[in-house]
Amino acid sequence: MVDDVRAYIFTFNCGRDYIDVDAFASQFFDGLSRRIIPDLIVICLQEIGPVGASLIGGSHLVPYFSKIHSAVQKAAHDQFPEDEPEQDLYKLMVAKNAGMIGIMVFARDEDTVENLETGGVGFGKANMGDKAAVGARFTYSSGKDSTELTFVSAHLAAGEIALARRNEDWKSIVRRLVFSSMADGGPDTALSGSGEEEVLLSISPQDGSIFKSTSHLFVAGDFNYRTSILSPAPNDHIEVFPQPHHDKSSPQHYTSLFENDQLNQERAAGRTMHGLIEAQVTFPPTYKYEIKEPFLMPDEDLVKWHWATHRWPSWCDRILYLPIPSWVKHEHPDAHIRTYRYAALPQQPTTDHRAVTLEVEVPLIPILQPTSNDVARLVKDRDNDPRINPPWTIDMDWKRKQVTARRLELVSGYTTYFTTTGEGVVLLLALIGGAIATVFALRAMLW
């Protein structure tokens, strides 16, 4: 019998603000169907902090990551109080950002995570990280059993009309998100400081891409795919938008909107999320809500959803994954990824999105490179598994583009920080004052 790794995947658009630790912790594990402590927690974050702090990164984002870390530990102790009350129940293995997008990986047992690799790509303005993706890849081992896991957190272009731009953002992820290993071999965390990264040297550039042939893949985030290509008409929020009291027989029930879900349409057309599948969506749209009470309340207890009137309610926040590859199924016919619950959590008081969670079990069996016979079978069966037939090849100029974009991020980040934040303005004035004082002091010395 094959063992599994139990993972809890959580995606959340933070709204460029600190989370409310107590509120976040109180809801965090509500996406679990069973009271079984997960082996892994993977948190995918979008708009983790203000633009300036996010583009600068480093110590400017530590307070935002720290609040998530505190909330996870608090939630774990509240959910599983009998386990080691004086210690953190989870070890933070990864806390990394690419611009405004972050990913955090927590392990119940830190010795189970090996061969850690990370990567990121910006595809916002001038390839900066106002829109971006960041990933973590590692081998999860338990005893003699192991499997390789890749997780990607992404935030694609916003707005109803930006459908083509979202598909291009996905193409940028496939072509330019390249994984690197940590030179010091330690955890890659923004909380403790990370070592230098070195680009993976492999026979095939694809081994550094998200579609590595020997790895599972989960992609989560604010994909921003909407339920219309046009903005709502003035009365649509009254006449069309769903409310909790609409039952499934009503044309206003939220499932009617899902028929126009852009993500499913574009996946079916082969224009995005190639090869990825999704558990059944049984929850209401996750965006866009007015930040208005009541918060933290389950849908069944709500009288009204407070939709923003200028955006179609949409399932922007999603979690997709690659199924077990067919060449592994050939050797292990009973192996499959088990999804136990796919859910949207109640609204938090700091953002207009709702968090989405996926409770999943992944079999602890390695995904081996397919043999020539496996590849022949794939061709015969017209199996276009992107791990073997990716939709695009790696952009061999990815590193130069990344370096150029990073320089622009620092310029833009510090400009924003010094001109739009109280702390930055005070620091800028202090620097200017110091420079003026230095000039006068030098003049006095010369005279």
C-alpha cells in the first residue's frame, strides 16, 4: 500500500494590507474536511503588501510574512491543542516573494523537505512584479518513500477585458519562471534571510521549468479570470448578481454565472493552464466584495453578499493541479491525487477577495522519467501531458530580463516608498536635511 503526503493549500489576496492575525487564524483550517493535521501547508499570497514595500522586498516584507507565520502557528495550536503547546507545530521552510506575490511552505517535520528550489517571474509593467508568479519545488520524503512537489503562486492581469493579457501572463510563467537551488542548502525564508541562489544546471532546460517531467504541480492564486468580458450594466448588481437566498432553480443562483467562467473556457480552448485540472467548484464567487461587515461568517448564515457593483462576481481565486502522469499510472494503476475538500472561506476584514483552500493527498511514489516506450504510448494515445510536451519552451533570455526588471523594481519601489508613505517621506526629508547640513559643514571648513 502506498503512503500519502497530506497537503493543505491556501490561496489569499491580502489586499496590500496586514492580515488581522486573530481573524485569519480563526478561519484558517475551516477548509479541512477532517480533523487530521496536514503534513504540509502551502500558502499562496497575492498583493502581500503595498507596492513600494513589495517591489523593494527583503526586510520591507518581513512584517507581512511574519503576521502570516504567527496566524498559522496560532491556528494550528487552536485546531490541535494537544500537540506540543510550547512549540511551533510547523516549521517554515520557504517564505519568498516575486514582487507583490508570495509563497510560504510549512512542514510538520522539517526533515521531510529536501532539495529545495525556488523561482519567480514578473510580467507586470516592464516585467516588474506588480503582477507575477513565484514557486517552490522540493522532494518530500517519509521513510523510504518520496515524491517531488512543485507549487506556484500567481497573480494574473486584472479586469474583465484583460482576457488575452491573462493568457499571455500564463505564457510568461511557463517560459520564464525558472527554478534555482539555494547555494547554502538551507531554508529559503524572508524571515531569517536567504542564501544566494544558483541557477540549476541540467541537461534539459525544461527541468528548471514549472513542467518538470518528474514533479507534481499545483498552481494557485488570483488568476483574475472573470464571468464576463464586459463590465456590469448599472442595474446588473440588482437584477443579475447572486444572493444567498437564491436557490439552484433561480437564474440568479451563482452557478448560472459559472457557465461563463473564462478560466474553464480558456482551458478548454487550450489557451491557458495547459494540462491542469480542478476539483469541482461548489462555492460562490470569491471576488469582488465590498469590505463591509459581517465578516468571518459562513455563507449559510449570511443574508446578503455585499458585491462591488462595478465588477462581475467571479471565481478569480483558484487552485489547479496536474493529475498523476499516465506513465506512472501504467506502473501504479491505483495511484491518484485525492482531493477531499475544495472550499472558499468566509470574508476577512482586510480584503475584497475570499481565501480558497484545497485539502489533498498525494501518493508518495516518485515520478520517473518516461521511457522511450512510454513516450511512444503517449504519442499513440494523443496524451499531451505538458511535462513531456510543454506548450512553450523556456525563454533562454529569461535571466537577463529578470535582472533588468529587478533594477526597475528597486527604482520604482523606492520612489513609491519615499513619496507615498509617512515613514518614507520622513526618511527622505532626513536624508535631504543631512545632505544640506553636510554641504554647509564642508563650506564652513573650507572658509
